[in-house]
Amino acid sequence: GVLIAIRNFLSGDRMFAYFFDVLDWHWQLRLELIAIYLAWPLFLTYLSHAFPRMLHRIPLRVVQISAAVFALAALFLPSYIHTRLIIIFEIALILSGVYLAAMFIATWRRRMTGRFIATVGFLILFATIINDIMYERSVFNTGYLLSSGFFIFIFSQSYLLARQFVQSFQDAEKYSRELRDSNRELRVIQEQLEERVTERTQALEDSRRRTERARSELEQLNEFARKINTSIELDEILNQIFEYIEAHFDIEATFVQFYNSKDNTLEYYGCSRSAELNPASLAMLKELVVPMTEDGGFFYYTFRRQKPFYLSRVDRAIRHEFDSRTVNTLGVSSFLFVPLVIHDAVTAIISFTSFRKRMQLSRRDIQSING
């Protein structure tokens, strides 16, 4: 743009000569030609940066070197020689302009952004260059239009730059939204991972506690087995069993009845807490003889099934008078009957109960007691 302004300042009515009459017209002509020669390669250099995929490097270098040769010729050679080179430069200028027009049109196939505005702006500029050459040669009578064409080209480039800026701003907002969404998803994933880690840690802690509890139970069972193995009296063995069960489960009293196959009855053998029972209850237990018939109620049902029988609420399950008399005499609300089976035959029934509160036994507890 500066070189075009210098060229306009030196051409036409010779405004430079009017203000600066120090230089003769030969040097004014040299400066005008140098401005023309250097303007074109600088313009192509700008295009190579604005549209890097459009111009090839070799044609650009050829134009730059040729322009430098023409500028040096205008600076050092006599006027009658370098003025004859103008026609050669103008032909080269038109040919390179045609090449650039073809390159701009080729951008349409690559669907380059802003290709229409860029192509129209360059074609208008190129048309004004041809007009100035033809006007200089007295072919056209239109006047110099290069400044107008250059203004239109600069305006089109400004429009493209503004459009690219808006697009870049929109892309930045888009990427910012995507980044926020990604960060939000990342936080969700992080929270999920933290929850999984917490759950896994809790599961490991629960597993550790279960392992510790199982080890503690195993140690207690080993100690319990050791005491039983070192005992030789049945009463002592039963007391060890009663103490272990009552210490680990919600049970307050245990009593044993052995099966008399001759009379087909269950007869009282012993109770874990006989001292805590009232005399009437203890006397009833000692005299208790349960027939192994339908009249035996809960005891007969356990004897016949040969499986543990748990009643959390005995008042809801009483069907026989024998059961009602037993429950009312002892004053209990829950019972667990466990048969002692040897060689597929019941030899005794161990009954577990609680006087002060109702027993709360789980399936696992019953399996452990029956174990």
C-alpha cells in the first residue's frame, strides 16, 4: 500500500516534482518504476501468508528475484535501457496475475473459507492493474484505478479477517463448552470412582471383620473342643456345651431329655440353670415325661422330623394340652428344640429357651447350634 501511494505520488501530474524540484525527472521515473517493481512481489508475499495453501514457493521466488532484477536495472541502468524493460515487466505481471486468478478459482474445489470474497476482491484488483497498464499505453481512456481496486481488495481482506475472528471466537466458545462438559463428566467419573473405592474399602473392611470374627469363633471352638475332650463326665461335658451356647447366643436356659426306647418317652436329665428356676418349674421338669406320640406336641414333632424346631412365639403354635402346660409352667415365650441324632436315631432332645425376653435367633444361629 505504501509503494502504491509512492507510485501515485510520483505519477500523473508529477506532484513530487511540484513540491520537490531538487530531483530531475530521470530520478523521479526511476523511483516510480522501483515502487512498481517492488509492490508486486510484496503483494504476492502477503498472499502467500494469507493463503498458505494456494501459492507455491517456486513461482513466488521467481517473481521476487525478477522484481529485484528489474528494480536494480531501474536504479543503475541508463533511462533509455530500463524504460524498455517496462513492457517485459508488464507482460510478466499480467501472466502472474492470470496464474493467481487460476489459483483463487482453484480454491473453490477445496472449499476454502471465504473463497468467494477473496476471489472477487483479487479479480477486481487485477482488473484495475490491467486498466492502469492499458491507460498508461493509451489503450483505455479511463484513468488510474489501481488505488480503488486496492481499496476494494483491502476491504475484502478486512471482511475475511473479521469473519475469521468471529469464527475463532465461536470455536473458542465451543471448545470452552466442550471443556466444561468434559470436566463435568470427569468429575462425575471421579465421584463414581471414589464411591466404588469407598464401597470396595468398606467391603474389604467387612471381610476383615468377618475373618476376625470367624477366627475368634474358631479359637473359641478349639478351646471348647479341648475342654470337652479333657472331660470324662457327661454332666461336665453338657455344662461346657451349655456355657458355650448361652455365652454366644440369645439363650438363658438349656435342658436335656433323653429318649427311652423301652417306654417310647423323653425323660428329663438335666438343666443348665436349675438354681435360677422356681421350685415348681424345676419339679415339673424333673417329673416331665413326654410321650413320643401326637400328644407329645413340640417334642414329638422335633423327634419325628429329626431336625431343629424353632418357635419364636410359642403362644401362636400351641396345639396340644401338653405344650400349653409346659409353656405356662416354665413361663417362657420362645423355644428351640434340637434333636441329638446318632445313626439316624434320636437319642436326646436339647431344649433352649429364655425367661426374661423372647429369643431372637437367625437361621445361621440355629445352624451353628445344631452344627
